[in-house]
Amino acid sequence: MNISTETKDYESKFLLNSQPRKFTQKKICLLLAGIGMFTLGPYSYGGDNITKNSGVNIGEVSNNYSSNVENKKIDKKKIAQSSESKLAVTKNQLEYMAPNTGAFQLAGRLPGVQVLGSNPSSGVGSNSLNINGFGVGTGPTVNGHFNAIQVNLDGIPLSNPLSGDGGFYSVEVPIAQILVGVTVNYGPGNPSSRWQSSIGGTVNFLPVQPSKKPSFKVGTSFGSYGSETQFAVAKSGLFDNGWSAVASFGQTSGRVPGLEFNYPTQASVFFGKLMKTTMSGNRYSLGLYISRSKYLSVPSVPLTPLGGYTVNGYGVPGAPLSEKTSGFYSTETPDQSYFQYTDNIWLLYAKQHWALSENSSIDNKIWFKHSHRIHVGHGLYNGDTSPTLDEYYPPIFYSIGDRIKYSTHISNNHIKVGAYLYYINYKNPYILYNAPVLHESVSNFYYDADNDTSQMSEYGYIQDTINLLNDRLKVTPGIAYAAYQTSDANLLPPTGSPLLHGVVNGTFDSGVETSFGGFEPSLGINYQVIKNLYLYGYGARTNANPENESYGNEYTFYIDPSKIKLVNNTDFELGIKYHTKNVFASVNYYHDQVNNIVKGLYANGTDLFPTGYKLGNALYQGVNLQASWEPIYWLNIYASANIQHPYYTKLLTSSGGSFSGNILSGIPLRSFLFGVAYKNEIGPGVFSANLDDRYVGAAGMSNPVTGDVTLRTNPYNLVNLTLGYKTTIFDDYIPLLKYVGLRFGIYNLLNRKYNESESIGSGINEPNLPSNAVFGTQGAPRTLYGTVSLKF
């Protein structure tokens, strides 16, 4: 359920049915001058489906099911009747966000979803996403289990569960303009919607879809710090007896806001889809997604002065470098040290839907994904600025798979039976330092590794939704079986890396192989107590293959392979949902007990790789709230909240330490969002405004040497304002034009100085730092963006 203002009938009617007024050139110029001061803004209202001939309510968005059975849409009632904890963000939420927003930031509008990263206002950067404390991504925050979120595009898996970098690079979907929505399943979900990495949740980014009628939409945005974003979406409409297609493009570029030095970003994406629908109800589609991005990683800096850190480089005389002494947004110059990332991805997939009868169908999807990241680092600000201290890290990941589902309605039962096969391969070469590929020649490297990790996943399930008491009670039992065969091999000869205490080429063993499997039972219940009020509960026992660190990429030196165990989660959800035409509210409690978590420890004096480990079990628990109220047709008041207490029920370190009871690090324990949205007809168009305030509470900071959580991050709140205007007055002057949308946004309106993340640097950034040496990654200062969009 979208907590923002939904499409108003009066607005659709106005835009679709109003006749363009006759304006002289002078009147048009006066009108633009009058509204131009406050109406340039991120996005036109109403999504992609507004046409002159038919109004479409775009306050709904497809969920994972509609990714399989396309042209279906989930509505508030279906959300309320579900036994799962799931919510959706529709594209009109983009009206309230910066135009260069990425997919992660769009998902961050939901309760319990936190996005942290080095470029918080843009999709181009190292960003991580937490759902109820479970994480995925490459942001600066690493919590207890960071490969626990499944990430999909149009229902097709993007995640890399073998990666030690966080399972998914957020820059693979850097431009939210090509999306029509995001759905989030909190927790594992029912077997029919579950994937390999779903033990903490599933995120599905839904791109633009083919439609019955042709249309074309284009937009351009400009804003602070050289930001510019362009996008275009073209839909063919139905042609040639059931064919339809969509093609979309987006590009964005700029700089990381606020920083003293230039940290440039750029990305471009393409998404296309061709669909065939038959008279019998069968559907066939072919999709292609391509993404390219490049950016410099933003370094963290000390919050307060630390010995050796100066504006001229570590150990180089000069003024202290810290947020307190040298200006909040000061960083070292990229001339001293830089880490450049180039990410490339292409995804090709096909879907088939066969309508066997009125009550039965088969859905199948097959895909191939290939991604290639190049990470080049030059210099090492924290310790040695020698120009030969370079690194080269070009991991390659590909996956291929097939997922099939049979669905049938028999009496009061809706039965689903399905399975998938999923093969993935992850090549992980890593050269530190003096990489030959960078045309350097030295006698030996500091570190050299080339791991090749492969995995075959098998999954099968059966579930049944039983409708009782005249459909007021829905009971969904299910059983699944998940199995994983994983192998890791070192592709390099044992030439040795003497600077790493005798470790041989980054791997202790010549290879590691594991085979895990287990049943996953689940039960969901939804009961309609009275009209519009639903109680629901859900319970499941699910498994996940151990993270990449267990297999040899950096960690095998320290962990005996016999200690590698299957990760499992016991999840319980309990909640209340209420909905009417003007009100939606959802409150739920979640309880996830996760066992067999593996993390690394960094002894003081080693700033690159862990010298120890910690093994633990953790309890993720908390409450999510979401509410939306429209007391009158032009006003929407909305709010969301998350309160949680995730902690280790057991935590042991390789050095004998015990920190059971510690909270998990990097997870904000409180977060709140409150907003007011206004929309009404003014003059020859519809004016809209939104004001919202987001609060992010303190999170624990784990000491990377001992494993103990000793400090808390600083909380912050951000206020954003957006103003927009959509009008048809130009329709008589531009052929085929349907409307023009203008929007203006101010983000971090109060210019709050805050850190997107904070962490203890001891043992990672530089040897011999005190245990309270805190480093921060700065958030964006006040930024302004304006957008013009045209719909044909």
C-alpha cells in the first residue's frame, strides 16, 4: 500500500477531459513566469498510464505475482487479505524524491526499510538496504547478516548470494525513472514468493510495462552540484493481433553533493520488453535490461581530530582533517587516493503464462544475467601514499535459471506447486598491490587471490490457500525444500604472500565444497474480523546457504571449513490491517531468530583483511507501522514508523570473547516518517505540494577488533519539500501532447549536517587508533532540483 496521495478522480478527469484554453503568447509567458518560481519538480503526477481517452488509477502497483501473471494488479484489499507482511511503493512516490533517485531510495519510503550509502541522494554510489535489520548491498554499514535480502527486477533474480561485497550492487538499478513501483515482502514470505536469499525479505523492482494504448513520455532534470537526469519511455500499444512493447532509457550524471573535492557519478540504463497476448489468455514476453555506471567511492573521515590525519595526507604535516576542524564536508582529495568503480550488467529473460482452463494455469520464467565490476584503487591515504600502492579487483558474476509454477482453484482451495533450478558462478580475482594489469612491475604482491565459486540451488514447494467462513478466513499452509551445492577453488599456484603472515595466495585450502539442504514449513492465517479490519499471522522456518566469507574469499585462513553451517531463520509475523476508501493502516510485530552468522574481526595493525572471526545467533524483532488518511479529497496525511531491538543471543569470537546480548551494529533502532500532501485544481492545471520529515535514530557501532558494540551513531532528521504543476494548456501548440508536468524539489530543507553512516575505525582504517576513533560518511546538504516532463 502506498502511503502517499493516490490519484484523485477529479485530477484525472481534469487532465483527460478539459479542453485546452486559448492563450495568447503574452498570456503564456505571464503564466510561466508566475508558476515557474515554484513548480519545476521531479516528476509528473500519475505515472505512465494517464491518457486523454481513459483515466487510469495508478495508485496500484503490481506485486511479485503480477510479475508472473502480467496485467493483474494488487490493490489495498488484496494486501489487507494477505497473510504475509508486504507493502508497495508506487511511482507517484517519486514526486517526493530527487530526480536522480535510485531503486533503493524508492524502496526506502517504506517502514523498516533503511538506505545507507556514500551518495544518499543518488542511485549512483555504494548503497546498502536494510529491511527490519537484514541487509543487502555495498554501503558502509555491514550488519549481522548482509546477504539476507533477495533483490529482483520484474520478478527475475539479481542477487549474488556468493558475494562477499553484500550480495547486490545498488548501482545495478541506479535510475528509478524506469520503474513503476517497488514491492517489499518482509520476512521469507510464502513458498510461492520465496527465493534463495529471502530469509530476511524480498524486494522486487517493477519496471515500466507494455500497455494497451501507445504513449511516449520524456523528461529532463537539473539540480545542485551539476546533477542532470534524462529519461524516456515509449509504449507501442497493442498491434498486430495481441503484440505490445515498451522501451525505456535513462541517464544521470553529477557530483556527490557537498564534498570539497569532485567525486563524479554517471550511469545509464535501458529496459525493453516485448509481449504477446493470445485470445485464450496465454502470454509470452521477452525482456532485456542493461545498466552501466561509474563513480568514485567517497572516503569516510574522522569526526574529531586523530593523530596523523591531515588535509595533505596521512602522516604529511598540515591542518587536521576531521569534520570538526576542517569543515564538515572536507575529504582528502582524489589526487591523494581514489577508488573507482565501473559496473556493467545485462539481463535477458523470458516469461510464459499458459491458461490451461478457467481455474488452472502454468507460469514459467527463464533468465540469464551477467555482471562485471572493475574496482581500481590508487594510493592509500591511510598509511602510505606511495603511487605504487594500487589495487585491481574485477569480479565477474553470472547466473542462469528457470522457475515454474502450476496454479489451480479446486473448491475453496487455491493450490500452487512449483520449483526452480538456479546456477551461479562468481569469479573473484583480487590483486593488492602493484597489479601487473596496471603496468607495474614488482618482485611480489602484498596480496594475490583468484577464487572461483559456483553454486547450484534447487527449490521445490507446494502451498494451499484455504478459504473458510465465506472467505473471511484464509489459511495458507506450505512446505518447501531448498538445497545448495557450493564449491570454491583457488585458481592461483601457491606462490605465497609474505606480507600477510605467510598466508598463501589468499586461500588456506585448495578448495572447499559443501552440500546443504532442508525442509521449510510455513503457515499463514488472515481473518476478517469485521468489514475492512483484518488480523493476520505468519510463521516459517527457512534456510540459507552460508555467506561467501565462509568459503575462501578472505575468510578461509581463519575459519575451519568444518565450522561452516547452514544458516536458518525462524520467523513469526503478527499484525492488523485496516482499509477503507480513504484510510489504510497496518501494524505488525516481527520476530526472526537467525542462527550460524559468520563475521570477521580485524586485529589492530591489519587494515585490509580479518585476522579472526565471530560466530553467532541473532534475534531480529520490532514493530512496523504505516498509515494513510485522506480526511478531504485534496489532503493526504501519512506516516510510518519502525522500532526494533536486534541483538545477538549468542556471539563468540575466535579469540575467546563472548558478547551475547550485544545489539547488532549498523541498524537504526528507531525511524519515523511523517508527511502532508496537497493536490487541487488551480487555474488551467493541477497543483501539488508535499512536505515530509524523516527521522533516523541511533545505531550501534561494533568495534572491529574486539567485536563488542561500544558506541552509538548520531541520530538525524531530514525535511523535504516538493511543489508541482501539471497542465494541458500547451496541447494546442505541440502536436499529440497530452500534458506538461513541472516540478521543483528542495531536499534537506533545513540544511542539516548529518552523517549517512558512522563506524569505529580501529583496525580497519589505520593501525593503533583508539577504540573511540569514529569515522563518518557525510550526508547531502540542502539540494534543489527542477524537472520538466512531457507526455504524448
